[in-house]
Amino acid sequence: MSDGPLIVQSDKTLLLEVEHEKADDCRKAIAPFAELERAPEHVHTYRITPLALWNARAAGHDAEQVIDALISHSRYPVPHALLVDIAETMSRYGRLRLEKSDHHGLTLTSSDKAVLEEVLRSKKIQPMLGERIGGDSVAVHPSERGNIKQALLKIGWPAEDLAGYVDGEHHPITLAQDGWQLRPYQQQAADAFWHGGSGVVVLPCGAGKTIVGAAAMAHAQATTLILVTNTVSAHQWKQELLRRTSLTENEIGEYTGTKKEIRPVTIATYQVMTTRRQGTYRHLELFDARDWGLVIYDEVHLLPAPIFRMTADLQARRRVGLTATLVREDGREGDVFSLIGPKRYDAPWKEMENQGWIAPADCVEVRVTLSDTERLAYAMAEAEERYRFCATTPSKLKVTEALVGRHAGEQVLVIGQYIDQLDELAEHLDAPVIKGETRVKERERLFQAFRDKEIQVLVVSKVANFSIDLPEASVAIQVSGTFGSRQEEAQRLGRVLRPKAGGGGARFYSVVSRDTVDQDFAAHRQRFLAEQGYAYQIIDADDVLAGE
Amino acid sequence: MNTDFTDWLRGLGDDRVRALVAARPELITPVPAHVEGLAIRATSPSATGRALDRLDRFSLAVVETLLVMTAEDGPGLAYGELRAAMAASVLPQEAGLLPGALRAAVDELLGLALIFGPESALRLAPGVRDVSESPAGLGPPAVEAFRHHPPERLRELIEAVHLHDAGGEEPVPARLAALLAEGVIVERLLGDVSPQARAALEELAWGPPAGRLPNARREVSVATAQSPIEQLLARGLLAATGEETVVLPREVALVLRGGRVHRDLRPVAPPLEGAERDRSLADRTAAGQAFSFVRTVEELCEMWGVDPPGILRAGGVAVRDLRRTAQLLDLPEWTAALVVEVAYAAGLVAASAPVDGEWLPTTGYDGWRVKATEDRWEVLAAAWLAGDRVPGMVGERDDRDRLLNVLHPELRRPAAAEVRLRTLRVLASAGLGLAPTAASVRERLAFEQPRRRGAYRDRLVDFTLREAEVLGLTGLGVMSGFGRALLPAEASSRSGASRPGSAPAELLAPLLPEPVDHVVLQADLTAVAPGPLTSELGRRLALTADVESKGGATVYRFGDASIRRALDAGSSADDLLAMLEKHSTTPVPQPLRYLVTDVARRHGRIRVGTAGSYVRCDDPSVLDEVMADKRSAPLRLRRLAPTVIASRSSRAMVVDALRALGYSPVAESSEGDVLVTRADAKRTERPPSARPGPGPAGLDPDVVTAAVRAIRAGDEAHLARRRPVAAPDGQVPRSPSTGTVLALQEAIRQGARVWIGYLDSQGHATSRILEPARMEGGYLTAYDETRAAVHRFALHRITGVADVN
């Protein structure tokens, strides 16, 4: 019996015991071909998927290495069937290659005739192909480069794209490293992408993905199109680029709902790109507006479906995707793989944390109990009213007050969804409130005062979610929230709670009503945050009030 | 009957006859009356065929060589001549191995009575010739090939073969055959034909010896022959055996073969080829697979216990049910089918009723489940090994185009167990750490049993290799140590039941992951058991949390529902936390602790019970009265509230009883109450005939000895060397039937004579002196000294047994 840190499960998940002395070596060995799924405190879960194996192949690993890594680190014998399956899956990548030929343009070539025959017989793929060239290759319509890769992946024969890229319009971009330095892993990520040509860089929240994007642009030295999730993000990108690179205000354009600037570096939102009028996408011309040398996709795991379709036509341009996770809630990981590219870099999460680049916050869930009359009212409330009812219970006021009291002297943000509740809270806490109707000037003044520590407590509505200049706080208290996707919420949390200059951890409270839907939503959040490695605690409101 | 063979057989020592019948048990089933009977049985086509089937390729080649080189009634071949003939056929690089191999083969064949005679004149046993079609790929001798040719045609052929022979003798096939047997003549004829014709002959030379030709019986002569084939037909180098078939006569083929009967013959089995693996890694892999197989079977039984699939009218499990089972077990369908079949073979699942039944775990399963993993594996592996069912064919159609479902009654093949065992023996014979390729295993089996080849057997071999890996008999294609121990000892080794070395379970046990008694608890409300849990902890955790992932480890997830389940089963929050604390290597995460107490807080706040009826009355004092009355005790009343009493009895009974007490109650229409009962997992009895009978394990040596003794005695009587002896006077004392059987068994073992009382077929009481030989199927075979012959006696007619003296 070996005593390795790894346990291979029959559902192709890998359990890694983090405290094991060989855990680090093992993590390095399996990271190329297994996706980290959950990272709670003791045992991390990785999953082997065909895509992960193909990613490993694209990165130059072969089945022998993968099998060796599993066998040498596994505590128990690895099921033979699993090993066979891995070898079989990996051997499927690269049997087909997309190549550029001087005479025929784009060709699909295979060293394995049987595979090529199978592909030629596929009804979905046939229309994308041109004439047969010799025994082992066939012409491909250049416009189908993306579609054929998607289709080939679907039938289990992912093609290696060796057809190269256009250089695009030259534009000088350099990193302005004054007072800051590219972190080693950011450098590695940018280099790995550049050598691979196109692909995805996976970095945890707060690890500085924007800077990796900037470094990629410095490699490309060409006009760049950046696609981001929303306007706030677009602003942030612009600020960061101005700060970190030689680019000037005039060189960076924003292409959003309000502004339509096309400049050597253009930042567009998914929102505007997917806006349709009379059934057609109005802003497709942006892709052809310039001879882009690089396309950057921020938050690839949120990339909407229409962008995939547009991306299929951009296969000759270099593409880099930035994301914290390859897991998509809609299951379109395959499209990311075939259209944007394989994973090029994956950060050693634990190492980054140890080096202090990222610092997960401490999360505390405070449960308040509804009074008897409230419980009755809650039981009788309409389904759509229930959340509002339990989220705005007056019991939360006292607890919030106590929490603020506990963190006297620290910068505290109180975040909520319902204006009435916020007004009431502001009154109780004697703190200013920022909501939708607050004027920009007033907002800026309050933010500045908060930053200058003239004000220590600030009550904000969900406008804070979209406000880029929201100051940093060491404590955030969420009294009510939206009930959207878990990932969105975690990201918002990440934005508010950056690692502090002093190195101290941040703290995030959510005040939740016991035995209500509020608590159900909290359970989802708890699971997600715990899986991400955040410390999570649940306490009773009574304990807070008692001052424990 | 060939008296030479019988005489030879009679002349053999007792030990050799014993060896013969031990190797060919069918010869004494039933025991023949005398040596002549033994000889007749040994030379019958079916018995000869069975004996030949057991020969390896080299021994068979010896038989074939003798067959080709001797005539039916000819004088036989000396050992030296035989060796010379074989030497011509053997691969040059393995010629050194020939003397040893030939010696062993000849001894084996003599032992099996397939050949007989002294070293100076070895002959084929009668009957061998008749069951050997196309030996060594040779066609029939010319005598037979030309048997049906009309005389004038024969005359033409003889003329064409040998000019000077035209007139004199009879135009019989034998004459032509004699001519063709002359190498010089055939060589000359071959020189006459065109190169194409010669090439056509070369095609047929090494077999198969027959070819198809339209209008094969055409009239051609040397002068009129056009095509190459016609040239051959005209010279008797090919014989037409039918309207459209031609065959190469044996004599011609032998000349073409340069006098050799075989080519590239190997005196020993070809070596196995394959990858070398680390032996301990292979053993561990196999053990891991064995472990997960046992677990899968358990999972299957648990699943079917609660939600059993129905039995199809044709028998077996519906395709849909198999697919669902495979999905739930997370296995490919063929593996799921194997799991089901093995569970069935081991008697763990069975049909609850022949018609409209369900497939349910048996009571045997409950016994199996509590055994140690290694013992459980041994039960499964042994059942798989011995079974004649072929799970690999699930999903195929039989010759009547019926779909073969899993557990279908027709899913059995007589050869399955034998091929399986042979395949595994080949794997076991491979060097330690060698993973033989499927092709080389098939090659080896083809050498060992050349007469039993075929695509069907090759498939069984492939199934076996595939399934052995799933069951964990092999790991990475290498036979595991414990798998090797599972194979029964070779039938030829006479030691009987005791296996060499340790039992498989003992060898497997240390390789299995050791049960762990702790888990790792995490803040995301999961528990990871880093190995198989001790059964007590496993049971408690399974109750408290849901399994999320299985394999070497098990991942459990705690949730509201799972904690509630544990509370329902009678644990308290403190019990649960104490259990978790005790078995966790790390502190219990705060959210988990909170979850348990939070669920416990709400647990049981509302109480639900069952009642047969209720009594309500606005005046509590009346109810006080009812409760106080002793006569109301049988109603089992319970006061729920001042104005409400619940009763376990039915409404009608309560109403009647209250009336009897002098009240005048009115029945109230109820809204009905719900009975909540947990459905128990169902079980069925395993059918008595689920186990296959004993395999070809060989005969008990005592039986063999007794049988040979009886044959000898019978033979002496047959040859009038023994006279009937008179039975003693008086009646044999009656003995109980069990005593009779025991006494006879003892007599067989000791070779003793007994005195029995016997009711003959007319019902007359007789008295005999017997030498019991064999008891089977309710009959005793014995040499009857009073009649001087071997007879069979029905056991139920034996009235008593006593010692002769």
C-alpha cells in the first residue's frame, strides 16, 4: 500500500489531501490534466474531463505522463479502466490538424485515415469541407475554421489548430513598470499564452487578470479588442491600462451603451455586442472595424452564446481568455476550448495565497430569529413577497447595530437591497446612505470621506455593485441581497474585499433570517464560498447581541 | 473387435489401467463388465473423439503421423521410425526439443490408449482413424478419393499414370493408389504438367485439400486437357469427389510436402508474449479492482432489494432495466451485465417467482454481506469461474434471433467454464509480471487443444480476459497471486481436494485497503473517508450523510435531509456530534456543528401519531369518567387534550364499547388517517438448483481403483478363469438404507468383498457376494462373484449388507 496524497475515485474525481507532505508535488503533477473543482480546507477535489485531458495534450503532456502521475501519487490502486480511458481520450487529440497550405488555403490533415474517413462521413461536418487533397487531407472553407473545430470537438476528435494567425495592425504598447512589477506568475501566464498562440489563462479572483491582459498586449504589439462583462468592468480596464501601460487616454476607446469609440485599443461590453435590433446584431462591424491583432475575453466563463458565434469567425486572430474558472454553469466548456483555445496557464492557487497575492476573506453568517407574529405573517405571505419579508425583518436592525459596534474604528460597509430597510438602518446607525437617487457629486463626496476615514460606516444599496469607485472596506455587512448566481455574488464579494495593504484579512457578514428562504440562499452561498476555501462560520444573532 | 488392442489392454498392469480410466473417466461410466467391454468403449467414436480433443498440437501431430504412415491393419511403426518422421516436420531451431517431447507424447498416448503396441511396432488404437477427418490437412487416400470413379475412367487414369500398366490388372482404386504412392511416379507426373497446374497443387498441398470446380467430373485425358486443372485431373493428381468438388489425394500431397506430414511443427508450446509489468503494482491493481467489484455487487443487491426489476416473460432482465442499472452503478452496460450475472451465479440474486416475479436479493445475500471483503470476493470469483453462463453475449441474438438479455435462461454455453479455466491457467502459467496479449493466449490455447478451436472459443477467451480484469483476478493483464490461488489444482495432479499454498482470500486480504476508522470533515459540509470505513462507522455515516462520490475514498455530504434521517433513526444531536468528533481527524467545522444543532432544534417539534379513532366531548368530566372506567382499557385510550381522547381501536368498536358502558355516542365522519410505514427491502429464497454440479474435477482415486478391480474380476470371469461361487446359506440381515450406503462406500474404499441381500427384478430375494466398484445415480456397480460378472444393482433393492466372513 502506498501512502500517496491522492485518491482516485471511480467518477473520475481526484481527492488531494492538502496537508500531506507530498501534496505540493502531487498538485503540480495533476494540475495540467485535472480541473480544481472544490478547495475546502483539508481535501481538494479535482476532476478529470476529456477537455482537461485535451488541454493537457495541447500543453504537450502525453498519456504516459498523466498515467504515471496518477499511479505514483495515488494511495490506492488506480482502476485499470480509468487508465485505459485516459489513454484513449488523450490519443484523440491531434489526430486531426488544421493547417495552412500554400495551394489549398486551410486544410484538415490526419495521419490516421480511418479518423479522416469518419469525419468525412459526418453530416454536420461535410458542408464545411472542400475537395479532398490526397489520401490524408481535405480542404476546409476558411470561414468555417471556428465552426469545424466546434463540430469536431462534438464528435470527439478535437483538432489541433496549427494554421497560425494574422499579425494585425501594428501598435506599440509597452508596460510601464514604475513603482510596480509584473508578478512572476503574471509573466508566466502571458508568456504561456503567447507561445501557445491562443488560449485561456485561469487565475483566481483578485490575482490581477487585467495585468496579464496588458502583458499579452505588450507581447502582441498590435491593436487590441477587449470584451468585458459590463460597463463597470470596462471602466476598470481602461483605468488599469492607463496606469500599467504606455497607452494614453486617446488610444483607448470604450464601446458601450453610451459611448461608441473605436480606437487602437477598444473595450467593448458583451452587453452591447449582443444587443439586437430587428433580429440582427447591430454592432458586429466592430470586429471588422480594424485589423485587430489580439482579442481579449474577460471572464470567459460568463461569455454569452452569441459571442461564441461571432468568435467562430475570428479564428485567424490571436485570442486570450481570462477567467477564474473553466466551469461554466451552462456547460459550454467545449466551446471555450475549441473557439478560444486550450488552457494555457493555471495558477497554483495555494502558492499564490501563501505568497500573499490573494487573501480570502472570513465569512460569517449571522442568523436572526423571526418573532412569532413575523413567522405567522411569513407563512401567509405570497411566494414572491416572501424573500422581501424575511430579508427586511426589523430583527436585523439590532444585529447590524451590534456588528457595527463590534468593529468600531474599522471601515464598515453595510450593503442591502431594499431602500426602506437601508434608510431605517442609516437612521439607526447614524450613517450616510448611498442609493440610486443619490447625486453623483454627493456620492463622490461620501466616498472620499469614507476613504479619508472621516466617515467609518457607509450604507449602500445595490448601486454599489456597479460603482467602480466604491472604496475598500475591511468589514462588509450584507443585510439583504439579490438571489442571482452564486458566482456573481462571490465575485462581488471579491471586489469589495481586496487584500488589505496591512495584510489583515477582511470580514464579510451576512445577516440571515432563520428558517426562511433567506437561509436557503445563504446555504448556497455557504457551499460555494467554503468550496472556494473561504473560512465560513455561522453564529446566532443572540450571541452577537450578548457581545460574544 | 481388434483383438490385438484388447489383448494389449488386458496385458497392462493394474496401475496403468487405473491411470487410463482416471484420465478418461467416461470409460467407467458405467463400469464395463470386462476388459473387452473396456476396449469397445475406449475405441468408440465418441470416447476416441473426447480423448483426441484433450491432446495438444504436438501429441496430435504424433497421432496424425502414425495415421498417415501406417495402414489400418498394417504392422505399425517402430519408435525410431516415428522419431525420424517427426524430425522432418519439426522447426529446425527447435529440433533439439524433439526427443524429450516425443518421448512424453508417446507415453501420454499409450497412457490414454490412443496408440498401443510395443516400442518396436506402435499402432493406432482402433477407432482413431475413423474420427480423424483430414489429418494434418491431408486429403483422403487415393483409394477413397477415386472410389466412385467408374472402371473405364480408372483404367484411363492408370494408363495416364503408368504407361506400362495398361493391360493386366484389375482397374481398381487400390492399383491407382499404389501407383500414386510411388514418389518417383508422382514426381514424373508433376514434371509433365504446366507451371500453373503445379502452382494450383501447391495451393492445396498444405490444406485444406479440397477445392471447388464447376463440372468437376468432366471427361479429360492427357491429350485433351486444356486448362491447368484439366491437366491435373487427367493424370489423377486431383480427384473429383463430387459434381463441383475436387480433392488432392493424400499420396500426392505427401510427395508435394517432401515426405513431411507437418511443417514448422513445434515440440513445445509457443511462449507467451506481452508486456512486463511490475508484479506488486499488478497485484495491487487487481486487489483494488477486486475490492470495487465486491462493492459494486453489494450496491447492486441493495438497489434491487428496494427497487427490483421485473422478470421478462422470456426470462431475464429487460434491456431498459439493465441500462438503468448500469447508469446507477456508473458502469458500461457489459460490465453491469457481468456484475448482475456474477451476483446471480453466486446465488445473491434470484427470481422471486417463476411468473410475474421480480429479481431480488436472496437470503444468501444477507449472509454474504456480513463477511469480510476478501471472503466475499472469493465467493463471487469462484461462482464466476465455475459458471456456464456467458455474460459477454448479453445484447446479442441467438440462432433463433431472440435477444439474449442479462439473466436470460439461454445465456449459457457448455464450454464456457472449461474455456474460462483454461484461459486463466494459461495466464497463470505466464512468467510472474507478464501480461500476455490476447493473441498469444489464443495461440497457446490453440496449441493445447488444436481440435477445439474456433471463433466461438476465441470469443470466450476474449470475454474471459476482459472479465478477469473487472473481477480483479488479473491486474494490468497479469494474473494476480490471489487469482492464481483460486484456480483448482490441475486434474492430472492426483492430490485431490487440497490446494497448494494459501486460500485466495488469505492472499487477497493484505492487499485490500485497510478499513479506516476516521473521516476528514470539511467546512463545505462534506466528509471524506480516505479509504473503506469500518462497517460500524460506515453504517452510521451512511445514515447521517449522502454519498457523493465513491472509489478508493468515499465523499459524504451532510444536509438537512440526511441529518434529519439520522435523527429519525434515533440519534440525538449530541450523539451525532460525539460520533463525528470521535471519528474526525480534524475539529468538527463550525458550520457542520451548527447544521446538526439547527436541524435537531426543529426536529420533533411537531408530533404525528396514528389512531384508530377519536372520542371528543365538550364536557371534560364525561371524558374523565370514560378514562377512569376500567372496562374501557381494551380500547387503549389516550387523552390528547381535555376534550379529546384517541383510541387505537376502530370507530365502530369504540362506538359499540361506549354503548355497552351506557353512553350514547354518535359516530363522526372522519377525514381519514394516513398510515405511514417504511417499506422493507424485499428478499426471496434462492432456488435449490442454482449451483452448477461438480465440474470435470476428475475421479476419486478410490473409485478408480475399485472400478479397475471390478473390470479385472469381470474379465477373469469372462475368460472363464473365475467360476461363480455359491452364496452363503441363510438370509442376509436387513440393514437400514443409510447403513447400506455407508457400508458399500467403505467397501469400495477398502476394496473389500461384501455379502448382500438383493431383490431381483421379479421380486425374489437373492443373496450375492459382491466386490463393489462404483456407486452413482442410485446404482451400485460391482463384480458379482455369485454370477461371475459385473452387474449394476439398484441401491433401493439391496435389503442388507454384511461382511462375507
